[in-house]
Amino acid sequence: MNKTKIVATLGPASQDVETLSQMILAGVNVVRLNFSHGKQEDHVATALKVRSIAKQLGKHVGILVDLQGPKIRISGFESDVITLKQDDIFYLDGTLDPQAGNQESVGLDYPELINDLEVGHILLLDDGRIQLETLEVDKANQLVKTRAMNGGKLSNRKGINLLGGGLSAPALTDKDKQDIATAAVIDADFLAVSFPRNADDLHYARSIARQAGCSAQIVAKVERAEIVTDEASMDKVIEASDVIMVARGDLGVEIGDARLPVVQKALISRSKHLGKPVITATQMMESMIENPLPTRAEVMDVANAIIDGTDAVMLSAESAMGAYPVEAVKAMARIAEGVEADTSCSGTCWEQIQQLCSDSSKSFAVSSMISATRSEDSLGVAVFTESGETPLLMSRCHSRATIWALSSDEKLLAKLSILRGVEPVYAQPVPNNSEVTTTVLPLINSELEKRNISSLLISRFESVEGVGDINISRLVQLKKKECVAA
């Protein structure tokens, strides 16, 4: 069974109960509700359906609400689509009616874009398929003269990016604020903020969410070039968020395909260093929208993200509108399991994560697992948690050990669904003086047998969780077939 988590976007291809059930059984840990599409009431109904199915299947599945954000787009054309030729002169007109675009000009959904432009800027339309060089900027009359750097078709409401980033559009639109209220109704576990410019945008989104009664973890979708200009800029955004998403679509457009692989690796590395989970997203299995098997290149893409240390890999159109949503999930799970079988905790693991251990109790929590992992070939870890801090720390090690996070807090268990190598398990609170072994084993006994685990590290770190001062860690040897305390 794979340790890397799978996030699946829901859509027309994955709305029915049978398909959704099969996807969860195949390995989906978090479902993504894309608020760029659909009605609020439909999203609420889908969330209820997911929770009902997950409960019936005995699974803890997180719900991620993905806000649309300030997607800057052109308006529409009278004929719906035009064809530009290289060197054509084409105008962006902030005063043009929404459907009055033609062969010479088109309006803008966000006319304020013109205030950000200067002569020489390169605009990337439709994910970079059309590139326009800015020749003249008339800010007073809201008119921009451009030259088509390449030819191609351009249709209604395609997105616009600025090469190198720097557009001033705010991270949260009025629609996003309304959608945050819906996320509170859904009781979303994760809230993804699209196109944040800096840490302040994420702090603002968190404050709006809390005011709306939404306790979701804040996911920063890294899509703007200014966030990845250097390590310091990355770190500020990572530290301001709870989870990072490497959103490779718009990010790749803004920084260019050639730089994207290095930036992806840096974001995963810095997120791990700073103790934050990371999701790698966009076009991971694009061909499976129409085909039942991924390409070898897609297999390598998913595998490399896992090797680099991503917590989760994400399906977008593949699971939302593709012909093979269940097969796409199975393929991701199969690749992850294969990669993880040949991956072990590196000799420098402790050096890489020790900065996360600000006190001795945290050091004890992580180092005990690392030591046990290196001395035991087939190890499981069961950790009692009230805040999620201990399993988060332990999961940063990326060892072969499976970590069962035990808690009576269903909301916490859903949030832990994103952590690599962590399996959330519901457990009633256990008194400090009780025998933890007899409490833990019945809860995970079948999984111990299935994974052929011969020893179990049972841990309870109250000081790490901020709920007390009792820190215990007990290694229990198991009889291979009976799986009871030796």
C-alpha cells in the first residue's frame, strides 16, 4: 500500500456514488472541489456525499475547497474564436464590450491589468499558446497595442499571464469571499488560495476564513513568478501557509517550462525543511483523460515528485472529466507503491529535519522513530495525537514505517489525510495509566497482518501536542501471525 497521498478533483466523471466509492477504495485520500466551476449548492451536496461514502467505507477523506482567485482573462469575441498570425497587430481594450472582440482587438475581464503593463512586456494567453509583445501602453484610454509573437487560435475568456509575473490583482476576489462562506458550510478541511502574491495574501485569506467560521488549513497555490524568485521568497509563503501546492500550470507559464522542474524540486525541498506538507499538481496524468494507461513520461513525472519528497500527487481533469477516473487513481497508487518500495530513510534524515525540533520532547519523538526504523526491518508506528503535531513531525522523515495517527477528533483525522505515510485512525481517548498496547492493537490488527509488520512503536508525546508532560515511547514485538504483544 502506498504512503504518498492522492488528491482527486471531482467533476462530471466522478460524481456518482459508485465511481466515487471506487476511487476512494483505489486510494483517494483528499477530494478537491474546484470552485472555478459549479454552483455553491452543488458543492455542498458533493461534500455531504463524500463524507457519507467515506464513513460507510471506514475511511478518513479530506475535502479541499479550491478558490478560483483572480484569474485574469480576455473577454469574448463576436465569432467566439479568431486566428492570429505571427506579427499581427492586436489590441487589448479595457473599454470594449464583453462580446465585441474581433480580429483586431478584444476586451478584458480585468481592465486594471493595463496599469501593470509596460512596453516590452510579454503577455502569455491561453497557458502560453499565444504570446503578445507589448508595443504601446495608453493607460489613460485603457488601450494596449501588441504584436503577436506566434500564430494560433484564440477563443473566448482565455487566461492572461505576464512573463516573469508581477500583476497586482488581489489574491481574493468578492466571489472568493462568498465561496469561503460556502467552505465554512461544507466544513472544508483544506482551503486553497489561488494566485497569492506573498505571505500577506495568505494571512488575509486565513483571517477571512476564520471570520466566516471556516477552520480549514490554508493551502498556498504557488502560481506566481514573484513567489519563486529566490529561497527567501519561497520560505515566507511556505511559513505563512499550512500546505503548499506546486500548481504547475500557471506557474510554468509565468516562469517558463525550462525553469519549472528546478523550482518544483526547490519548493518540495523547502516545504519539507520547514515542516509543511506539499502537493504536486497539474497534468500529472493528462493522457489518462482519454486513455486507460499513463505514458511512460507521466509515470516518471509522478515517480520523480515522490522521490523528491512530495506528500501528495494530484489529479485534475483526469478524475474530474476524464474517461478513466478510477484507473487514474489506481495508476498513481501503483506508481507510488513501486517507488516507495525502493525508498528508505536516508542517513542524513535527522540532519534534514532537526531544525523542526525546537525542544527536547520533539527531538525525542522524531529520533525514537528514526532509531527504531533503522533497527527494525518491518516497523509500524502508532501515535496518539490531539493536535496533529507529532504525526506531522514524524511524517517529515519519509521512512518506510507506516504511521497510524490515533485520535478521537474526526476533523483532525481528516486534516491528517494529506500527510505522507500517515494513516488516520479513530480511537477513543485513553487514560494515562491504561495499557496502551491492548488499546492500540485491536484498532490496527488487520493492517499489521496485511503489511506483515513484526514490531510496533507506540508513542504518546503530550508535551509535543501541548496537552501535558507525559512522553512515552514503547517498542512492542509482535508474533508474525497472531499480531499480539510478545
